[in-house]
Amino acid sequence: MATNKPADMGTDSIPRLLVRFSLPATLAMVVNASYNIIDTIFVGRLGSDAIAALSVSFPIQMLLGALAIGTGVGVGSLISRSLGAGKNEDAATAAGQVITLSFLFGLFATILGLLYLRPILLLFGARPEILELTASYMAVIANGAVLLFMIMILNHSIRAEGNAMLPMTVMILSAVTNIALDPIFIFVLDMGVQGAAVATVISKVIGVAMLLHYYLAKKSVLRVRLTHLLPDLRIITDIYRVGLPMLFIQLGANIALIWANRLLGSYGVVPIAVLGIIVRLQLFAFMPAIGIAQGLLPIIGYNFGAGKLERIREAMLKGSVVATAFTAVSGLSFFLFPGFFLRIFSAEPELLAVGETAVRIMVSMYPLLGIQTTAIVFFQAIGKGMPSLWLSLLRQFFLFIIFMMILERYFGLTGIWFAMPLADLLAFILTVFMVLREFRKYGIPLLARTNKKRPVRDGEV
């Protein structure tokens, strides 16, 4: 019998709920980000060309992840809102839909990778000297795409119903397995960069088995039946009403990263490798903030469905403060000791010379990003994907690309590094404005007061 109690999200203290949902998600994501960093550290021992190969591969993996995250966020929002409104059948149907979608998306990605891998890599900025190296890595990733989709999407579904421990366990176990297998496949079996991909795919097998067993053994509060796996257009539409904007957010960020790789390519392989390292450091720095935000999604979604406005205010305030603390500490650490973090990956003098300047510039606005992270999840949790879409695309796509194009023309390589912090600053200002406007619209109090409950309007869930 399932032991989760979704109703606790409407009555338990917000700090306790944040610990319950955010701590497991944060721990899992930190470990997961650590695996990405350790993966790069091992590959870095093969030289800067190997790091550059991973850097070119990264946006492609993130595009696959974009579809998975978009679907996961959409189903997570729908499940938490449905449970809050007492619509358990809709929640179970949503969980079933994404199992089928995960398989179909993964199969499509595998076929696409097998047929068009090298043209895709060239489009994504792979230089001729690293094309085969990159292809050897991505061919393995493409073959394991079904596993990658399932583990990402099902984690969101299970967390949304109130079970934060299983997704944490799955992510940690997968990451630890990956880390353990990396040196074996890369060095002992002498597979090089390709070995890192093999370790990644194998590590997902155990995680997917655990997630599917959770539903098959009826441990979930949702009773997912075979009929729930059949397409339900109403549920799929509701999933992507929130999830599609998140998909476009991820796509926009990756297009910007591809654009950056192509611009950096004119300055050689080293700047591409530097950006790849910075992106991985950024992932590690943001994981606690993203974990806090993921913990907020079911809390806000449930209480929005139940009309408990004061609890939404409290969750947003406390979650944003903690997320900001994490991003500020990470940014300060990278700014003060860039050489230390770069040497973890490579000690090549040219990479260190280029990288220290780049790191200091690109992390300068990190303290502002905690609020942006929780704000995006706030809009997703209340079923409004479009504001989160525009806020994220503004920062990661439109402003970033515009600033890159303008600043690179006048300041060269340094101009590319300055593009992101400028985009962060302008996006932060707009984010605060939009969240405050949404609070006023729904009557969510800015200051603490006696709890006020408002029934959710028709069509809001």
C-alpha cells in the first residue's frame, strides 16, 4: 500500500514540506550534476579535444532533455493540481500517458541519431578535427535514448504525487553507478570518450527498472492501469499546456548554446572547451536552486488547486530565499577561485588563461538567478506555462543571442563572455515585475496574514 499523503501538502508547515520535497530533489540533483562534472574530469584526461567533443554533444543531449523536462514538468503540474482538486483519475491517466510518450520519444531519437548523426553534429558546431570523436560518443547516447527519456519524465510524475524519496534514490543510484563505471570503460577497457557514453546508458537501466516497478507493484497513490497508457487527447493537451512552454525554454537555451559554440569555434577549440566547463560548473551551482524549485512545484500546485493563497506566498518567499543563498554562494566561489575549478578539468595553460577571465565574467550575476528559478516554477505550478516561457526565453535565448552578436563584433571573445550576465540582469528585473503582478491578480498576499481560501475558478485546474 502506498504511504504518500498528498493532503499533507495543504496542511503541513511550509518549511517542513520544503525539506520533504526539496531536500531529496536537491541531493539527487547535486549528485547528478557531480556525475556530469566527474564525467568531464575523466574525459579531460584525454585532452582538450575530448572536452570539446563533450561540449558539442552537450546541447544535443539537452535537446533530448528538453523534451523530457517539458513533458515531466507538464505532467508534474497536472498531477499535483489534480490531486489538490480531488481528481485522482485524471492524475492516474496523466501518469500512464507519459510512460507511453517516453517510449515513443526515445525510439524517435534513436532512429534520428542512427540515420543523421554526423550532419547533426556538424550543424551543432563540431569542428572537423573532433567530428569522429563526438560521433563515437553520441552514437551510444542515441541508442539509449528510451532509457534517458523514461528516467527523467517518470521522476517528475512520482515526485508530483508526494513521493520525493524514490526520485532521489533513483537519481543518486544512477549517478553513483555512472561514476563507478566511467574509469572502467574509459581507461581500463580503453574505450575513451565512447566509454563515458556507455557508462551513462548502463547507469540508467537500474533507475528505469525501479521507477516502473513502483507503478507495477502498486506502491503509487495513483492506480495506473493499462488503459491509462492509451492516448487521451484531453490529458495530453493539459500536460503540454504547461509542458510545451518548458520545452521551448529548453530548446531556446540549447539553440543559444549552439550559437555560442559556433561563434567560439572561430577562436579555436579551447574556447569551446572553456564554455563546456563553465556550463557544467553552472549546472552544479544551479542544482540546489533547481531542487528547491522542484520541491516548490507540488506544494504550490496542490495549494493553488485547493485555493490556499497564503501558503503559496509563504512557499514562494521561503523557497526563493534559500535558492538565492545557494546561487550567491556558488557564484562567489567561482568568482574568487576560477583557476581552482578549471584545474579540476584541465591544467592546459591556454585553457586556464582563457577560462579564468570567462568564469569571472559569466558568474557575476549568479545571485539574481535564485529568484528567476523559483519564479519559473511558480508559473508552471499554477498551470501557466506561457509566462515561464517568455521569462526563460528572454534570458537564455533572445537577450543572450542579441548581446553575443553585438558584443562579439566590438569586443571579440570577451564580448561573448559578457553576453550572459547582461541577459541575467535584464531578465531579473522583468521576472520580479511579473511575479508581483500575478500575486495581485489572484489576491495572493505579499505580507503574512490570516489564511484566506479562494475556490479555484473554472478552467484553472
